Amino acid sequence: MTKKIGMIVGSTRKASFSKKFADKLASLFPEEFEVVFSEIGHLEMFDQDYDDEGTTPASWQAFRQEIKELDGVMFVTPEYNRSVPPVLKNALDIASRPYGENVWSDKAGAIVSVSPGAISGFGANHHLRQILSFLNVHTMAQPEAYLGSVLNFLDDEGEIKADTVEFLQVIVDSYVAWFNRLA
Ligand code: FNR
């Protein structure tokens, strides 16, 4: 049976480096995996009153259902001020509620942090790891995936270089092994 993996990108920027690497990662999965991009940029900012007052936005309802139906999740994210971008935190919060209905729970997860800077999004990577731990996502520990100084991974046409694609394949293969071990 096909396994469904949600690819979640922590940037909505049109020319996002994170999206570029996420696209490539998605293309490297074996055929028994279907990778879908779970969009997060359109989600209203979390406010518990919507759920409490019965005015839950339709976008939240659809997103919660979408995440619920996934078998696993891969996060590819930049770092904002040494943490995760707000658009990603908002999505994590929305699908963690209402209380007791956390739809992230028990999924196999992976984190790839992306940065033009040398520190490789380490802060975002580990803040996200902490959040996912609380949400009961089983996040792959090794190999860690820090894509730093990303301009070095792109050729003159802006395409991802072959040796970087090899590293991305290692991440995907390791995640698939992790996923299958948990299944
Ligand atoms: C950044 N950037 C950034 N980079 C980094 O490595 N560590 C950081 O803490 C920050 N902080 C930060 C805050 C804010 C508000 C912005 C807008 C940017 C730079 C960031 O890595 C860069 O803009 C990336 O290109 C964003 O990722 P995408 O959109 O290319 O995927």
C-alpha cells in the first residue's frame, strides 16, 4: 500500500531555498511513497477562541484532516532568529489542537534545516525537534540534516549540484528506513 508523506516547508517565499530543496527531496522517494506538499501559508493565525466558540476556520479543519491522513511528515525549514518561522509554528499549533486531538501524534518525522548562513539553521532544527517531541512525532535522530551556506550547493543555473543530491538521497533513504522500522 502506498504510504503518504507530508512535505512541510517553513517558508512561503516564492524563491525559497527551502522549497527548492524540498522539491528535490520529494522527487527522491521510492515509488511506494506518495509525497504531498501540505501548504501552511494560508492558515489563519491560531486563536483558541475559534475552536471554543464553534467558529473553527475551514482552512484549519481541512489542514487537520490532511495531516491526520498522512503516514509521515518531513519538515524542510529555514531559521528565523534562531528558531522556526512563525508560519510553521502556527501550522504545528493548529494541528495540535483542540486539546486531545493532536493529529501529529505517532507519525514518523524528519527535519531538514536550510540556511544561506554557515550555522545551517541549527537553532530552528533543534527548536523544531523539541516541539515535535512534545507533539509525539517520532523524529529521525540520524543522520541530522543541516543544509548551510546553501549557495555553495547550487550551480550557476541555480540547480542543486550532483553531490548535494547524493546527500539528499541519503537523507531520504535514511528516513524511509526509519519510517519502515516504525511501521
Ligand atoms: C532570517 N534569516 C536567518 N538565517 C539564519 O541562518 N538564522 C537566523 O536566525 C535567521 N533569521 C532570520 C530572520 C528573519 C525574520 C528573516 C526574514 C530571515 C535568513 C534566512 O535564512 C534567509 O532569508 C533564507 O533565505 C530564508 O529561507 P527561504 O525562504 O529561502 O527558504
